Amino acid sequence: MKTTRQITILGSTGSIGESTLDVIARHPDRFQAFALTANNNVEKMFAQCQRFQPRFAVMLNTASAEQLASAIKSAGIQTEVLAGIESLEKVASLPEVDAVMAAIVGAAGIRPTFAAARTGKLVLLANKETLVMAGRIFMDLVKQHNATLLPIDSEHNAIYQSLPHHFNGNLTAAGISRILLTASGGPFRRAPLDSLASVTPEQACAHPNWDMGQKISVDSATMMNKGLEVIEAHWLFEAPPEKIQVVIHPQSVIHSMVAYVDGSVIAQLGNPDMRTPIAHAMGYPDRIESGVSALDMFKVAHLDFEEPDFKKFPCLGLAYQALAAGGNMPAVLNAANEIAVESFLKRRMPFTAIPLMIEHVMKTMRQEEMSTLDDVLRTDEQARDAAQNWLANLQ
Ligand code: NAD
Ligand code: MG
């Protein structure tokens, strides 16, 4: 019987990828890094290969893969270096792999995440964009191939921990009245509405509680992150939108809650550190040490709650709209948001243009049903084109 779990980390050089390796390093008897993947950060990937000696390292970018391969050869490391999207799919689906940490950012993560589900892996899902783009298709695939899906996103992991043990996807049968999805409110929670037009990428990326990649940091600043998470919760827990309530909780200590018909509310608390949900999902059903310090209630002292401001953060409303519309609309929302965030980060448009671009693209794209991954990828491409056109006209 195999004793160590072989893990592929998609996006190992990112924020979630590094936290995952930190947890792996604490439990060499339980986990082994089988494959590590990245876009183009050769230096970080080389350091990770030296330390973790994975069987495979994949760089999306071919030139980066060549650079890495030569460094690895000179250092006498045994890791085999591969390149391209097909190789990402390969290391997510090889028979030796037990679990796949899906931690690529954005739509770029969808193909390898699908490959992991299609081969029945334990899928540890950080890449929420996969569920936003292809919720029904992805959940069906997971079922069809007997894959196991565990949420890494801290809110969804908290909800998972707060559900009854034998939850079978039926909220009503489980006596659940609402899911309370907590949100920090981001760096602009207190900023006046008329100050948002001039905020910089640096200000938007300075999250008060969490240290994350750039894209999700901007998503937190616009609150699109919470919008994407509403859609993510809808698919993971079969929750209708009216049963998912966003609650602003600036301390980020309660990571989400489940409310029951008898009046009980079950919450999961902890310091804001992604190693907690990562260790929970990686060790499941065991509890394993994560490196996160114990929550000091006296230091926390206060837990505050507020209602979200849909006027100041229109992205949140757009996400509810996309979910209600269904079909291709969440994928359209996601693609337009990715172009909007990238354009803002490149200083090609102001922060306040982000929801305007997304709204425009949602209005221009025809509502359609999708039934395959190809449908999703086509929608993604068309919505990106529409977003780029809008930007070109703006300038
Ligand atoms: P990040 O930007 O720090 O890292 C992204 C990783 O993906 C890197 O390893 C990068 O090399 C790789 N990558 C980027 N573009 C790629 C491409 N085109 N093809 C292949 N690989 C590519 O991002 P992150 O903050 O770690 O977030 C990763 C995912 O986890 C996102 O979907 C995010 O929403 C989700 N998530 C992150 C956090 C967090 O605290 N950082 C919390 C919850 C959910
Ligand atoms: Mg989250």
C-alpha cells in the first residue's frame, strides 16, 4: 500500500503554490511533490526543484523550459523538464498522481484542472475561475469520473468544514437556511466612492489581511473576488443565489458560516493564512499541522460585520447577475474581468472602468448554453475580444 501521496502542483511558484510546498515540507512522510508547474519564473522553479526534487517540472513557456532544463542538468538534479499546455495536462493526469493542487491563476488553469478531474484525481481547487467558467460541466465531470473535489478557497473550505458530515448536496434536506460568505471588504472598504477613479495598482494590491497574487488582490479590491466566490459556492454546494449572503467581516477571522433552520450558525475561524485550508484539504480526513499560529482571541478582541455596498462595488452585483442569467454568462463575466484587471494593472484604464468593461461585454455577448469545454473556451475567447474592443474604443 502506498504511504505517501504524490502531488502535482499546478502553479507552484505562486502564492498558493508556495504555501502548498510549505505544508508538504512539514510532512515528508505523507506527501511528495510529484510535479511542479509554472508559467515562466525559471529562478523560483529551479529553487523549488533543488529543494523538492520532483519527478517533473513543467514551464508553460518553451524558452523558460529550455533555460530551466539546462540549469537542472548543470546542477545534477533528476527532474525531467517539459513545456506547454499539453504537458500541464499530462502531469495533472498521470496514473502515479494521487492529488492535484489546482493553483494556476485565471482561465489558464481550466484545461489542466479538467484533466485532473477526467482522470479521477483528488482535486484540491484553488483555481475558482474553473468553476465560474464551467460550473455545471466541471461538476458533472467530477461525478462522472469519480474524482474528489475539495475547496481550497478559504471561504469554501470554511463552509465545507461547517456542513454536516454526510452533506449530499441538498441544503434543504440538511436543514441549512443560508450560507454566509464572509468578505474582508478589501483595501477600499472605507474609501469614499469618488476617490476610486484615481486609485493605483499598488493601492489596489495592498490587501489589509491576505498576501496573494496580483489578480486576486485586484479582484478583492473591486469585490469581484466575492462575486466569483458566490458563483463558486453555488456550484460546490448546490446553493441557489438567494441562499448565499455576502457578509463584510473586516478582520478575516471567520472564514464563512453555515446557518441552519434551528437558528444555529456554524463558523470556521482562524488566522488569515492559506496554509490552514491547504492543510485541511491535503490531509483530509486527518487534521495535520500547517505552520499557522494559534488564533489568539484576546488579540482579535472584536469581530465586526457590515452589509456589502453594491453601489460602490458594482462587480459584486454583476456576478449575481451572471449567475442568475446562467449559461455562458459567468464565463463571459470571468473573461471580461481578466482583461479588465490586466488592463488596470498595466495602467491602460482606471480602476472604475473595470465594472464598466465587464457590464459592456455582458451586454454585447449573446446568452447561450454551453455543454463542452470547447464551448467554454470559445466563449472565453469571444468575451476577451469584446473586452479588448471596448478598451480600444475607450482610448
Ligand atoms: P499567483 O499569481 O501568485 O500564482 C499563479 C501561478 O500560476 C504561478 O505559479 C504562475 O506561474 C502560474 N501561471 C500564471 N499564468 C499561467 C499560465 N498562463 N499558464 C500556466 N501557469 C500560469 O496566484 P495565486 O494568488 O496563488 O492564486 C492562484 C489561484 O488560487 C487563483 O485562481 C486564485 O483566485 C486562487 N486563490 C488564491 C488565494 C490566495 O491567497 N493567493 C486564495 C484563494 C484562492
Ligand atoms: Mg477566498
